[in-house]
Amino acid sequence: MAVAAAFTLSASAGFGGSLILVPTLALVLGTKSGVAMAALLLAANNVVKVFAYRETLPYRKAVPVIVLVGAGTFLGAKLLVSAPERAVTIAVILSFVVAFLVESLDLTRFRRLGSPLLAFASGATSGFSGTSGPLKGLAVRGLDLDRLHLVGALSMASLVGDVTKTAVWTDAALLNGGDYLIALVCVPLMLVATFMGRRFNKKIGERGYTGLFWTVMVGYTGRLLAGL
């Protein structure tokens, strides 16, 4: 149920799957194994998402953000993070608060300038914590895209980040053949959940999507606060 809910939410908002999947699998499998398994499942699901939104993928606009997300993810997944987890959590929350104020005040110029930095930071935090939801959402939000292109950009950024983590953690023996078999078994569920999520996205309109976007953002921030 958690996997299905994660895939549906991810397809509806473009991100948010890790909000459900990471804590669920960490609880069942243990922190490291759960985070690694979540990355594998989300990577496979993001392939389906990119296919589902193939007509609204803003390649040109999204490339800088995607590259920086990938670079940050590789760094975060490969290296030990020297900063205390509590400090990183506080930094992510503060970034969310500042970005929310920028969004509320419609400071589009500042939002665009901060997008590359947020993209790299989202990849780095995702690489060692398993989730980069708030920062990735804000980085792509700064591209000023319409609803469907925003979901397309988020799907591409998520795909690059999750594939990078999966490759690094497979090399580190955190993932094995059995895990890949589980991901393969979940493909039918990914297809059903993704196209349900896309259908929901098309029905809610721009205003409804904005509400969904910030609901997911608040969900991520609430989870971070709970961990303090």
C-alpha cells in the first residue's frame, strides 16, 4: 500500500514518493537498506513517469538543474558527510522557509537565481538522507514552468538523482540481485499508479496543482521537524 501510494503521489505532483517510501522501507528493512531500496524503486518508477510525461519534458530549461542534481547526488552518496545531520536538517528547513517567502512575495528573479544552488543541495542531501523533496521541488519551481512541464522536469531530475544513488549503492553492495527482482515485480504497479497520478494531475488544474505542490512540501518539512 505504501509503495502504491508513493508512486501515485509522485506521478501526481512530480515528486513526493520518498516522503512515503523512505520511512516505510527504513522501518521494515533498516535505515541504510531501506533508503537504498527506496532509491531503486523510485528510479524504476521515474522511468515510467518520464515516459508518461514524455510530451511535456522541458529538456532545454531543465538541463542545468538536472546536471546539478546529479552532481550533488553523486557527491552525497559517495562521500561521508562531515556536517551533523541535525545541522543539515535545520539548513533544509530554513531554505524551505526562505523559498516559501520568495514564492509568496512573487520575487521571481530571486527564485531563478537560487534555483542552481538549490538543485545541487537537493542532490547532496538526497545522496546521504534518501530524500531531497523540499529543495528539489523549489529548484525546479524556479524554472517558472506550467503544471505539466513542471511535473516533467521534476520527473527527469528525480530519475537522474535516483539512478545515480542506485548505481553508487549497488557498487557499495547495499543493493543486490534480489532487490532488482523486487523492483521488476513492482513494474505493473508503477504503470497503474503513474497513469492514475497523471490523470489526477490533469484534472486538478493549475491552482489545484499549486496546492498539491505545497502540501507535499509541507509534508517533507513536517517530517524533517519530527526528526529534530
